[in-house]
Amino acid sequence: MSIQLAFVLFIVVALVGWGIAELKGKMTFTHSEAEKKEAEEIEEQKRATGFHEMNLHDLLKNNSTNGYDAVG
């Protein structure tokens, strides 16, 4: 098998895989009622404990790059 044929087959397989991935992403997905209920319970628990998701500024402010010294 020549290198040109191998390259063409590689490109064809890559394009087919890419097409399948694109089509799979366009399919509709819905959460079940149990998953929706669980997500609401998690959100209520986060609100009760005062949780807030950190943004980039918070992450950089609280960042520790001391290696093993950061653990102790």
C-alpha cells in the first residue's frame, strides 16, 4: 500500500468520524424528571450554605503555587 493511499484513507476515516460527531451533537437530549429534581436539590443546598462559584479573579487571588508546602 502506498503512502498516498494510506493518507487518503486516513483523511476519509477522519472526515467520517467528524461527521458522526457533528450529527451526534445535533441530537436532542432531555433530562429525566429524577435528574431535574436532583439538580434543584443540589442548587438549594448550595444556596443554603452560601456557595458561590469562583471567577478568574478569585482563583488567582487564592492560588497557591508552593508545591508540597501548600498542602501542609
